Amino acid sequence: MSPLIDRAGAVRGLRDVPRYLSGTFAAFGTDEQAQLLVLAVVIGAAAALAVIAFYDTIDVVQRFVLDRAVRASHPALLVPLSVAAGLGLCRLLVRWGAADSPGENIPDVMYRVTMKGGVIHSLPVIVKTLGAAVVIGTGGSVGAEGPVVVLGAAAASRIGRWLRASPNRLRTLVGCGTAAGISAAFNAPIAGVVFGIEKILGASSAAALGPFVVASILAATVGRAVFGNHPVLALPREFGVRSAWELVLYVGLGAVTGLVSVAYSRGVWKAQDAFGRLRWPWLQVAVGAGLIGGLDLAFRTPLLGHGHETLNFAIVASRSAVFLLALAGAKLVATALTFGAGGTGGVFTPALFIGATLGGAYGLAFQRLLPHANIDPAALGLVGMAGLVAGATHAPLTAILMVFEMTGDYGLILPLMLTSVLAYVIARRLYPESIYTEWLVRRGVVLTQGADAAVLARMTVGECVNPTPVVVPEHASLTAVLELVRESRQSDFPVVDADGRLTGMLTRDALRAALEATGHGTLDGVVVAADLAEPRVDRVTHDDTLLTALRRLGDRDVNALPVVQADDRERLVGLVSRQDLLAAYERALIAEGH
């Protein structure tokens, strides 16, 4: 047998594996939940291995590039060059390996789970993950959690699509991957589950919770086997609330972190806007590397590092409030500059750093003002981490549980909850978008919560439009209108001019009311269709979602909407009714269930 035939047979064998596995599940009589739990085990292990490989890559790059630059005889020259090399290589990787894709980040995963059925392509994710490892290892200020979450999601999507999972099941598997990525990276299995539900899936259905938990536990188990079973942040001592009045300090900290979290999230995007105005990519890299390298040289060890190892809590007690405040500002600026200059990575870990240094400065300032109050700046620094993450990401539950699991200290759970919720409320009040959803809004995407809304948001009007509705000429007599209405099952009729352009909508109710008021005989020959039509009507286009169409139907309390061209809002191209919309919704539910 020729090698070509052998290869073809092997390919056919791989294609038959999903069918074989499905048959095996059916033979054992397993239900869907049991199958999801089995797949969650595989996804949890795969995500953990991906996290381990990612961190090892960062270590190798940092050891051979950044560490040598810092220890060299001329660090003032080599550190900025190191940052520039990392940013430049990252941009090349993204350009040639990911086709300059703006996605492959946590907001993109949110979008793909809600709108694209959980389909995430692996190659651009791998390329961007490698780019993030290079940026972090050469001195750029980005986090490691974004790449590990996307890695886990991409691995889960690849496994699910290989097994030909339905869109509904595939979304659950992708959520498992994100939960596993957070769990393995931060040794925080509970926070991983909550993050998957709070920010990715958007709904805590019973079918999703079990697989999330299993994947998160498996990822944490594998991660602990490699990194060790200990809290990510080693605290110098146990913390706690010694008196109720201390909670007042944490209320103030919630307000401070809420304000700074908005400055952080807005600063990251404003920096990208500013760098986008620089015409040449090499100029963006040069400016960014020079400024980031200068900050790295100014603060050295406290600012440099990677992943969740960027902060040593010992500096909170050993430095002044002014230094910590400057360090928080430097980290905020360095992170914004890194993204603006073309770096890729996460925003979660820098938020932890900024929150810790900001909280520490806040605590040291009050310790100086109230020397007899026995204030612990390190405790306020710890709670500040959760506050800034909650405000920047709009994920307060994840922030609370992550900091708790990263430290293993239950003594500050009440301040964690108080500060995080206050920071979230204040940040949401000041600016409605989080650092994640801002990426979506800039691309014209508004995600909705809830299973029904998510289904409608994934579908467009073009999927259920009636392209040949019965239309009424605007100068048609009453007799002609009545004939058209009697022969049609429509309840709403577009009224058009001689060129087919929309001038209004005519409903059966409006026609009936006019006839009852004056009688048919007195109106015929006097009133035409345009006189009975409502000129102020909402319109939709083929690209509008069914959720948008449903909301406009409800706003006007009508049964149908005219569909017009996107570039010409008067050019009628069809009609969409409530019945069309509900029929499409039911078809989608049937398709996703199978």
C-alpha cells in the first residue's frame, strides 16, 4: 500500500473519531451533562498545560533578554532597546501570523461566545500568546491572564469543534476553558468558575456550572503540581478587621479605587488612540519603548517582572506613600504605553499591581495622619487590588474571590466585599463601559445578558426578512387599498412613492378606524393611502440584530417594521414582523439544541 493511501486512511480515521466517541457515549447511556463533565476534564488539563508552556516561555525570554539588559554596564541604553525589540517582534508576529487581527483577547472571547457560537480559531491565538510572552519577557507592562484565558478558550473551542459540538454546547466548553485558564494561572479555582460565568458566558445555567467547576479543579490540580500548592501572594502575616471603624477606611478606599480604575481603563484606550495618530509603526515602537524603558529604569525591581509576580508585598511596608503613589502611576502609564505601542497581553494583572500600590499609599497616608489608630497599610494594599480590578473589569465577584484565593487569608473578606462593590458601583456610574466592553463598543458591538437575548443578538434581520411584502402606493385610492388589504395576511403595509421609497406605514387598525369614523363612501376619492399612513416609523436594516428589531417593535408597539438599505434609509427592501422574528428564534433554538 502506498504512503499516500496510508495517509488518506489516517485522515479518514481521524475524521471518524468524533463519531466513534459519540457512539461510545451513547452506548454507556450517558446524558449531555455527563458528556460535558468528561470533556471538562480534558479541557481543564489542556488549559493548564497551555498556561505552563506560556509561563515557561516568558521565563526563557526574560532570562535571556531583560535580565541581561538590567545587569549590563549600560542599562540606560539596553533596557529601552529590550522593550523596543519585544514590541517590534510582537507587532511582526501579529501582522504576519494573525493578519493584524484586533481580537484574540478576552473581549473577543466574550463576543465569540455570545455572537459566534464559541468558534475561536487557534492559530492567531497561539501567535498572539507568543507575542505577549515576548512583550512581558522584554519589559513591557501587560498581564499574563489575558493570554492564558484566551489560550484556554481556544483549546476548548478546538476540542469542541473537533467533536462537532452544537453551538450551545460549544459555548459551554469555551467557558470551561476560560475558567481553567484563570484557575491554573492564579491557583484560584473558585475565581475561575465565577469569571467564566460573570464575564464570558453571562448566565449561570445549571448545565454550565458543573463543567466549569470540573475544568477549573483539573486546571488548578495540574497547576499546583508544577507551580506548587501555595498562595500566589505570600503575605507577611495574617490580616483582619480589629474594629468596626476600620470599615470607614475601606469605604474611602472603594471610592479611590473606583476613580482610579476609570482612569486606568480610559487611559489604556486613550493611549491607543494617541499612538494611532503616529503615522509610522516604527515611530510608535520607538516612542513607547523609550518611555517604558525610562520608567523601568526609574523604578527597577518594583516595576519589572511578569505575570502575577510583578509585586512583592514587602515594598508596601518598606516604602513611603509618595513612592507607592508614584509607582501606581508609573504602572498605569507603562501599561497604557505598552498597549498603545502595539503590545498584546492582559489588563488584569497590571490592575492588581496598581490597586496594591494605591491601597498601600492610601494606608500609609492614614497611618501618618492617625498614628495611634494601628492602621496596617499592607491590608489596605491587599484590598486595593480587588477594588481596582472590580472597577476596571466590572467583575466584582471575580475580584473578591481571586484576591481571597491568591492570599488564602479570610480575615479581610468583609473589606474585600465592601471595597470591591463600592469601586464597581462608582466606576460604573462614572463610565458605563469596562476595560473589556470598551473594545466591543468601539467595534459597534453591545453584548446582552440572558440566554434569550443572546440568541436574538446572534441573529440578523436578514435571516428572516420578507423581501416581497405587499406594498401600498402612496396615491392609491381607498378602494384600491381595501382590495390590497383583503387579499393579504399582513397586518402592516409599507406605503411607497412612485420610485419605491418608503413614505410611511399603514396598519389595518388605522384603516378600520378611519372607515368607522366617516364611512367608506365619504372617503373614497378624497382620501389616499398617504393620508392614512404613519410617516414617523422606525426602520431596520439587514445587518441589525433581531434583538434590535424586537426592541423597536416594542418601542412603537407595532407588529412589523420596514427593512431599508443601510446606505439609504428611505429605500425599502423588505418587511420583518413579530411572527417572522419568533419563527427565526424558534429555528435557532432547535438548531442550537442539536
